[in-house]
Amino acid sequence: MNFIIIPYDLLARTDLTASEKNLMGLIHSLSAKEGYCFASNTYLASVLGLTASGVRKCLHNLESLNLITRTLKFKSNNEVEVREIRLATPMLLDGHTPLLLHGHTPATTVAHNKEINKKENNNSIERFEEFWNIYNKKVGKDKTKAKWSKLKDKEVDAIFKALPSYIASREVKYRKDPERYLTHRVWEDEMPSEAQEIPRTTTKITEIIIPDNF
């Protein structure tokens, strides 16, 4: 991938940010071989100079405007195998993309996007599976997933930031069940520093001198 294409019709849109336009061009370029883009949010973020959270917001907005579609394919154990991101209509090399203009989105694309939105929101299944595997205490998955779906993006980011310290501070058997971790917002608790020493109990010893003629 040596360059990306951003047609003028797309570039001139005032309802899209510069990052969203660049992301559309990148998705188009990465879709050249398979017809869809399967790159992770982390990779897209590294190319565009964004955060993974920023990419998720861009994708969500592009999808809400019916410019892209997202599809998740699952393994037999319900883990995400691949995510496909497709442009709602191909970008033509001559710069003419009439279906990208306002009011020209096919009804079939709108219906498809509504179905995709039921499967994935800002706190996607993909991110939950990442949390579930990192936390590594496989108890109450359905209840934990339901609790996860109610989290906001900033809460999810805070959880992933706090997880390494929490996991390093206790063995699996001493970790809270994952549902309780989310319910009690444990990620907001202050984790003990590795350099912090545990206070020790000291006993004062008094020296007693015994006379020789005792």
C-alpha cells in the first residue's frame, strides 16, 4: 500500500472529519485484495496517527451515515474469527461516487447496517473477548458480557489501562469474579505499588542486666 484514494465528492463532505475521510481512503486501499478490510483498530490507529478509541468512534460515525458496513464472523466457540469492513459503495478511480452523496444510500444498505448495529456497538464483542481472555477467570461469562455492554468507551479504556496492575497483584483464584470486577468498578481502586513495602510488626526488646551474685 503506497497511497490511498479520497475522491473529491468524499473530500468535500462537511459532515465528516478529516480522520474519517482518511479512514475511508485507508479502508478502500486495504480492501483491494479481498474486497473488504479486516485490519484491527490498533493497526488502523497506528497508520492514521489516532488512538484505537478514536478509530472506533470514526467507524461508528461512518456506519451511522451508511458509508461502511461491518460484519463479524465467529468461530465454533463463539470467539471472533474475523471482522470485515466494507465500503457501502465502491470508490471509482475517476473520482465520481454519487452514492456517497447525501440521500443516495440504497435501502438495502440501511437495512443491513441496522442488523450489524444489533451485533456490535461501541463496546464491541471483540473488545469483550479481549478482556475475557486477559482477565482469565472464566466464571459467569453471559452475566459479565451483559454488564460489559453497558460500559462507556472511556470506562472500557480505563479498564484496559488498569488490568495489568490488577492481574499482576493477585493469582487467578484470588481475583474477583469478572462480573463483580465490573459491578464494583475495581479498576478505579488504587493498586499497591510494587515498591511499597508491607509494614512489619516490630517487638521492642528490653535488655536486663543480672548481677553476678544473683
